[in-house]
Amino acid sequence: MEFNIGPRMMKTGLAVALAILVTETLNLELGMVAVITAVVAMQPSIMRSISHIKEVALSTIIGIVFALGGAYTLGLQPISIGITVILAIALNIRLGWVKTVNITILTIAIIMMSGDETIDLTYLFNRLSLIVIGITAAFLVNALVFPPNHQKNIFHLIKKSFAKTSFLLRVMPNQTMKIKEVKKREENLKKTIKEAKSYLEVITDEKGRMFIRNRRNFMRDIVLFKQMIKVIELEYQLIQNLEEKLTKIAEISENQSFLVKKLVAKIVEYRENVILTYENKIEIETELQRESFTAMNLTINDLINELQQSEIDRWVEIFPVASSIVTLMVELEKLDQYVKRQKRQF
């Protein structure tokens, strides 16, 4: 069983420790409130921390308004607190602040449980200061400790995805893998692609940071990573089409099946060379890359010529695969051009 402690785990632990240290130094009771807030407020990027703080602040205000309104209209009984929480959650969801709804609930609870009949304003101030301490601890730790190398992190996810598509695109044309294992690997690939796309959203948020050292390089990296993920998604689509159509294509025409397998092998090789070039692990002459791409074009032309001589029912079987290959080749050529203009700098 793997036991991996990542930077975010360490930063969350440090934020919790800082929140406890501050509350104990100030002799504030219920330091657990600051701890919970610090954990909720910890985000994967600095910009998301700033955005999250805004949401937390607004959610806290909503909590205060609902708590005071509930206290003076419904009272401070458990059922009154429950009704107030329900109404506040509904508003948070309506405003799209689902991630900070816990802060709203926490605020309502600490205010409405401050007394039996009336709100103690001193108690209210002390408890709200705990929320501020938790938020501040999370933000400071996130900004100053282990600042994330987003380019490195997302490229790791992209390479992981490419390794999985390469394996499937090499094995599937030979049809030697069990269907159950293919499905398992496809699901695993799908999860990795989702992680990469989610992380791309994180680094896209970072483009608004004022202290990026090389903004131009950062923006070009985002464009490059978007293209890489697009290629991964197209490879995944090709894998699905091969799984569904390859057996029928082989039954229709051995030559068409051979051309498809040949194209898939060349595409995987071409893409792997593009990524290795980006990593500065190999140097491929532009002429060789052009010749390789020309060879793929000639092969796809041969496949199209084969199709033109086929009946419509055969077109239905081969077209999804041919279309996937052509689209992938176009986007792969774009990626090749991007890599030539933007070398890896992390």
C-alpha cells in the first residue's frame, strides 16, 4: 500500500498547527473552529486561495445575517438553529458557493449557540476572530510554504496519460488483451485525463497572479498544455473507436485493417518523439519529422482510396476510425509546431 505525503497535505498540517498556536497564544477558547476553517480554506493554488477567501468572507456575512435574523425571529432553540441552517444552505447553493457552505453553517452555529436567550456580542466577536485566524493561517502557509510548481505538476499528469494511451494503442490493434482488462485501463485513463483537465483549470487561474516571473512563458505553457490534453482526449477517442470497430474492419478487409494498424503505430511513434523533444531528451531533425508526417498522410490516403471502392455499409464501420485518425493527426501536427516554439523551462 502506497503512503505518499504530498505538499498540500504538509501545508494543511502546517496551517492547522499555526491556527492552534495563534489561538493558544491569544487564549481563545474553541480553537477547533480555527482549525476547521484552516482545513476548509486550504486550496491548491494561490489565486484559488484569494478567490476562496472572498467566498468565505461572503459566506461568513451570510452566516451572521441569518444567525442574527434567526435568533431574533425564531429564537435560539435547536429547531430554530436547524431551520436557519437550512435556509442559509439553500441561499449558498443558489449563489453557487457550495464549497464554503460549511463556513456558513459554522458561523450560524457559533453565534446562535452563544446564549440561551440573547446573542452575546463579545462571544460573537471572539468566535468570528477564530474564523479569521483559520483563513489567514491557510492563506499564509499556501503562499509562503512549498509554492506549487504548476507546470511541473500538470506535465507529470500529462505524461502519465500519454503513457497509458501509448500502451493501449500498441496493444489493442493486436487484440491480445482481455476485454475486462481493456475496460479497466480505459477507466483508469479516463480518471487521469480528468485530473489533468482539472489541474489545467488551476494553473489557468494562476495567470491572474501579479507576481509571475515570466508571464509570457507562463501563458505559452498554458496553450501548450491545453493542446497536449486535446491530443490525449483524441487518442482516448481513437482507442474507443478501435475497440468497437477493429474486429469488423478486419473481417471486411485485411488490407484496411493493416493500414489502420500501421497508422496507429506511426501516430504513437510520432507523438512520443514530440514529447521527448519537448523534454530535451532527444533532438529530431525537422526534415525527419516532416518525412514521418508525410508517410502518415500517404498511408491515410491509401486508406481513403480503399474506402472509396467500398460499399456504404463498409464505410459505416471504417469511417469513425478513419475520422479519429485524421483529426488526431491534425492536432498532433499543431502540438509539434507548439513544441518547436516553446521549450520546457521547468
